[in-house]
Amino acid sequence: MSQQILDLVESGCLKEEPPFFEIGDTVDVHTRIMEGDKERIQIFNGTVIARSGSGTREMFTVRRVVGGEGVERKFPLQSPRIAKVEVKRRGIVRRAKLYFLRDRIGKAVRLKERRFD
């Protein structure tokens, strides 16, 4: 019973068309940032290494390397702060979580690209 109530409450908060992307894709995440009374869009690009949760609690983790240092950010998929998620390239992967990329540097971080004809 309580699960049905939770689903009913969550259904009003879900996005009509959530962005479609998969693990291994290189994406640009457009995030709304509030600075005082102004709002701007900040873009974080990187490789999706994990997805977790479901419904309004669904999260995804994006990783990129900046100045030789690995940077990871977790984003809530259903958040109104996420303006859009653009897929730049699709990667071929055989894992649900790509945590092994944390140990790699340089060209070893790259994933093979999935091509569509």
C-alpha cells in the first residue's frame, strides 16, 4: 500500500521525456546554476560510468579528466536543475559500471565508439 502511495506522489515529479543515454556514452550535462538572482547554464562533459536508482531517485555519474586529475559528478536524472543531457558519442561497453576507468590514464581511458549506419 505504501509503495503505491509513493509511486503516486513521485509520478507528478517525473519528467515527461527523460534523456536517453547509456553507460559508456560521452555526454554534455547542461546544469542550471543560480548566482544571486541570475541563472546560467554550466556544461559538464565526460563519460557516463554508472547509473543507479529508479524513479525520482535515479542518479548517474559522469567522469572526466581535468589537468591530469579525475573529476566525477553525480547528477539526479529527474532534477529540474538538469536542463538537458546531450550525447556526443556512444561507447561500446560490456559492463554496467565502468569503475575500472578510474585506474587508467591517457589513451587507455578511451572507449570504442558504437557506429550506426
